[in-house]
Amino acid sequence: MISTINERNFRGVDLNLLVTFLVLMRERSVSGAARKLFIGQPAASSALARLRELFGDELLVRGPHGMEPTARALALEAALAPALGEVQAALFDTVAFHAATAEHTFTLGMPDWVELWLMPRLFERLRLEAPGVRIAVKVCDPFTGTAMLEAGEIDLGVGAFREGPRWQRYTPLRTMGFRCFFHPAQVKTRRRGRLALADYTAHPHVLVSYRAAFESAADEQLAAQGLRREVRYVTPRFALVPEILRHSPAIGTAPEVLAALWPDLVSCPVPVALPAFDVSAIGHVRRERDPALAWLLDVIAAVARE
């Protein structure tokens, strides 16, 4: 690798200038980048001018919604973000992490159902193995996880995430499916403890949606059969579902691992075909060699498999 580097290409290139470029891309604002970099706005404007000269491109141009990146800027961001993350890791991530004696705080992003399922066992594991470790959880979902990572709001995200941009590190933890839930005193079925398709479409539904949508993959499956269900209530929180089902003749659908947490509800297969999904952890390449975060990811993976 060293033999392919032409040192002449790097003359006049300031590493800090490339860092400034990534911050400008993230903030889409010269003044916003100046605040993040703790420099004055004139200095940030000067850095942008130097970047434009270096790359022979405007990089960021004014649009109807503020500064917008050019195609060249987007390509540079995709290439430079992972590279600078590796440089940062090589320079700074060298301190060993000793869980038993460490005093450390991690911020995790996850939806409420993952917190309900994962955190009680993870908290107990940390209490025994790493008593000085603290965990803060921020609400996060598949639509917000990447942005929260990029902004440094969370150290790791755990949930039903998909692979994202090149700088995002994706670690599958467990594959699982969905189950239907209802309260036996509220919903009477044709076959005790199970839902026939006719039962499924005859009762109102509670739907969990992070975007307040009244339809999901289940509705697409029903429509293909010329059927429909009635979704009467949409919430972004799974934790509210059992309380509604205890008081209403309604049906909810949730990840199968929640069945153990809702023992008074009937849990049964969904009578329409819903694909399984992966629970994964997502992290940023800039933290890829962080020994503390690597340790925590290993613990989370072990707990998720249990």
C-alpha cells in the first residue's frame, strides 16, 4: 500500500481541511460548521474557498433549502469519511479497555421494544461484569439511526436497521419474526389461542408505526387476497400495545421476543405471510477501533443471542 502513495499528490493538502469539508457536508452550513469546529465564520468561509480551489468544484451551492452539495462533493464525502475514520482510529484508539475497572458511559439508540427486550438482561450483565459502566438510551428507529450516529448523538444503534452509507458499520445480531397478540377476555377466536384469517380481519387493529402510517406489509398481503383489516390506532411505542389490548377487543402485531414480557396476552402466528427481519447494531467507522465500544458490542451480541 505504501508503494502506491505518491507524496507529491499530498503537497499543499491540509488534513484539517478535509475534516472541515466533512463537517461542512454534515452541517450544510458555513456558520453551523464554524460552531462545530470552534472557529469563526470567516475562517470557515476561507476553508470552503480553499476546498473549492483544491477540488476544482463549488462543492456546496446555495439552494432553496440552504447549502446543497454537488455531485462531486457527495462522491468525495463517500470516499473521505471512511478514510478519515481509519486515520482517527489509527492515531487515537489505542487505549485498552478493562471492563471490570473501567468508568465509562455509553449512549445507545434503540426503539422501545428493543429496550424492553434487551436492556434488562444487558443491565444485569453489566452490573456483574462492569460495575463502573453506565448506559444512557435515546429513542431511535430505522429512519433516524444513521443521522443520530453521524451527528454523534449515539455510540451505537440497536434495532431493525438496514445497511447504510459506507461509513456505517453494520453488525447482524439476531433474526426474528412477528406474532399477533390479543387478550383472551377481549377477543374470542374460532380456534382457541389462534387466529384464523377471518378472525384477523374481523377485529380492529393496533399498529406500531414510526411514521404514523395506517398500513404495513400485512395490509399489502391482505390486499393481494382481496381482503382488508381495520387499523384504528397507530402509535410509535410498542410498550403501549398490551395496555390497549387488555381493555379493547383488538389485535396487535409485535416482534416475537415480546411474548415473554406479555404473559397475560395470547401470542399466536400472524395469519398472513410477514417476512422475518434482522436485529442489528450500527456504528460509525470513526469508532471502529474503539476498544470500549468493541467490548460493549460483543456483550450486546451475546445477550441478543441468548
